Amino acid sequence: MSFIPRLCPDPNCSYHTIRGGVFHRKGYFKIKRTHQVIRRFQCTHCKKTFSSRTFKSDFKHKKMDLNHTLQKLLIEGNSIRACSRILKMTYKNTYNKFLWLIEQARVQKYNLPLSAQTLYFDEMETIHHTKCKPLSIGLMVNESYQILGVQVSEMPAKGRLAAFSVLKYGPRKDDRESGLNELFQTVKNQLQDTPKEIKSDAKSSYRKFVEKYYPESNYETYNRANKEKHRDRLHEKMQKKKYDPLFALNQRCAKLRCDIRRLTRRSWCTTKKIENLQGHLDLYMVSQFI
């Protein structure tokens, strides 16, 4: 089906907001990289020309054919620098495409058809360039292993690094509670039906979020002791789901560690900007539904 323009892309033209403008065909041009033939049009009011690519999100991209390949590489365990070497692009160009992919993913994120009969949620930890600056990642998964929501929050260092972290970087704010509130609210607004069951570990602070956002759902918690007591029965070759009631969630956490390079433990690749980590996770989440 041929492209038919409805509006003029020029904001100063009267046909920019009023439908029904008259646009004449003005020949063709060919994209050298993809050998694609694109039709050009001319507005009869402002006399400016445009093409069918003017209205696309990758307009003015010189290497538009690499956008999808870059997205696949980023969610399959490659860093941005590794992607630039594989695609033979400069780091700056690759990074700019990465930011563009994040913008597109966030537009799609709030239009995803999410559903869950059983909702799993927990937090995983990573670092912001150094172990003295840890980050918390709130994660929600359904029974089909689909990530429904993810939210990055700052947190203070714990254990032996706590005092050194305060000495070197100053006191850090704890945004985990506000991050979980945002996660629960976002997922609740997008879910088509209320989940029948909600499962998490036995962290006591989680119950208030469930009672606030899903008071009618059945909430179950599991501690490490419930999982440890079945380890001596692994020789019976029973299904792993019977040993680990949070298997769907733990499997997604393990996949995130494997597929997103900045989350891999003992890696040279770390997060330099928190907003880029959030965007990378949003990109991974949207890629599940493509």
C-alpha cells in the first residue's frame, strides 16, 4: 500500500494541523545503504518538499538498518563499546543510537498488554560504577516469565563498605521505598486483571506495598529455609519449580545478569549513569514482546 500524507510536516504551514491538504508527488530518491526507493511529496501551500520517511521515528538516521541489530546486541550480553566494534561504528554514534532506542522503548513500555495470574516481585542489587555506590532494582514478573516492571533506586552501602562509602562519597539517600511505590503503581495501571496470587521473599517491608496496591490478592512469602530443606531431594529429579516457589523471578534475575553486560558480576563494564541503566532495563523489557 502506497504512503498518502495527511499533514504537512512544516509547523508553520496551515496544513500542519488541518487534515485534507493537497500534496503533489515530487519524484523519488534512493537510500544508498538499503537501496530502498522513497517517494517525495510537495505541499501545495508552503511549497516545501518531504518524503514518507519524514514521519518515521528513525528520520535522519544514516544507518537506520543497524538499529534493530544494535538492540539485539545490547540485550544479548554486549556492552556499548563491544557493539560499536561489531557494527563498525564510532562509540559516539552507537551511544546516540542507544539513547534513541531507550526513547522508543519508553514510548512502547506504557502500551504493552500486561497480564498476570501470579505476580512475583523482589529486588536485586547492582553497582553504580563502584561497590561503594550500590543500586537496587525492583522487579516484577508473571507466571510466564515476562518482566512486567522494573525500577532502579539508589541505596546506601551495607556491611563493611558502609563506613568507607560515607567517608569517600558522603551519605547516600535510600530511594527503595519510593522506587517500589512507583513500580507497583505503574504495573497496577497496566495490568488488565488483578493477580490472584502475589509471591515474594520474606522481607517484612514488602507486605505494606501488597496491602496498599493489591489488598484482595493472596500474598505468600518464602524464606531461604523453605528452599534449603529440599536440596537433599534433588536426586528424585522432581521439577525445580517444586523446590523454588520463586523460580520464575529468580530465573529472570539470572537472565538479566547474563543478557545485560552492566549487570554481570565481576565485569569491567559498569553503570556510569543511573538513567542509562533504567533505560537499558526498559529496552530489555520491551524486547520480550517483540
